[in-house]
Amino acid sequence: MRSALIVYGGWEGHDPEECATIYRRWLHEDGYSVRTATETSAFADPSIADLSLIIPIYTMSKIEKEEAENLANAVRGGVGLAGHHGGMSDAFRESVVYQFMIGGQWVAHPGDILDYTVDVTKPDDPIMAGIKSSFPYTSEQYYMHVDPMIDVLATTTFSGEHAPWIEGAVVPVVWKHRYGQGRVFHSTLGHSAKEFENPNFATIMRRGINWAARDE
């Protein structure tokens, strides 16, 4: 049986507990054994190296050096890592080890909550199969600094309305990549738990976390 750990906490504005509940339900339905933790100390536990998947939901906050290094070692060794929005890509801003592993870091969301378009760039990828080539979305539109080695599955284009100097910027919304032997998946969608009711987002996330998980 595949095994997963969900570590949630940090800034409450991203509904970490509610999101953890959704992931836990999905994982149970998909045949995982699941445990949860609410402290970053869980990342320092040597036993995480035996997991199939880790889902962090921990916006901002601080991670200790040994916690970040143990997490990175586990992923390099083959443990999958997956998550969404600021719970994964605006976590632990002081940890470059963590940021390198994720493949991108949030830096701005001009205009806050707004309507924008998500464009699928790899419709033939199994994670994106059947998703419309472009679909409307309402959330924070994340402006990301990203690793050039990530495999981008969907993007968004900034209008420049709220930050004129970035007009036309095309920024990743969904990506996957390898970190050592581990598979890493991320989507910048999902500011609130309610967004999991959006079928496009929910489908992409559920497929993505299963793609990231280490095989039995």
C-alpha cells in the first residue's frame, strides 16, 4: 500500500486544515495509508524516507535547516512531493534548499483575487488529458520565479492592469519535475479550499499527486 504524509499549518488564510481534509479523503479513496502532522518537525523524522508521497500545506512560516535537509534528502531518494498554491510555493521563504526542490517561488499576485485564464500547454500529458485548452479561473494570479528545468503543463498570461511592467508575461500555473529520484508536482491555483470545487483544478490536482507518488 502506498503511504502519504500531509503536513499542514502556517498562515490560516489558505485554509490549510480544510485542504488537508480534502487531500486525506482523496488519498484514502485512492488506496493510500495517510497520516497528518501540524508541525514542521515532521519533516525531520527519518521515517519519511519510506513514504510514497508528502503533501506540504504550510504557507510562509519557518522551517529549520535540519527539517528542510531531511525533507530534501527524502525526495531525492524517491519520495514524491506535491501540493498547491502558497501552501507549497510560498512556504519557508528563507530556505533555498526547499525552493530549489519545489521548482518555483511565489513573488506577487497583482490585483489579488481576479478573473484570469489558464492555458494548457501540454494537453497530451496524462495529468492534463481532457482539460480544455483554455479555461477561466478566479483566484489569485500567482507571479512566480521558476526553475528553467521544470516541465510546464499550464500557464497564465498577465494583462499588466495591476502591474504594467509585466504586461504579456507568461507564467507557469502547473508544472512537474524531478528532484533527484523524486517526482515533484505543483499548481499555483487554489487560494481557498472552496476552489477544490472547480472540476478543472480538482482533476489536475488529484492526478498530479498520484503522478508524484512513488510506485509501490
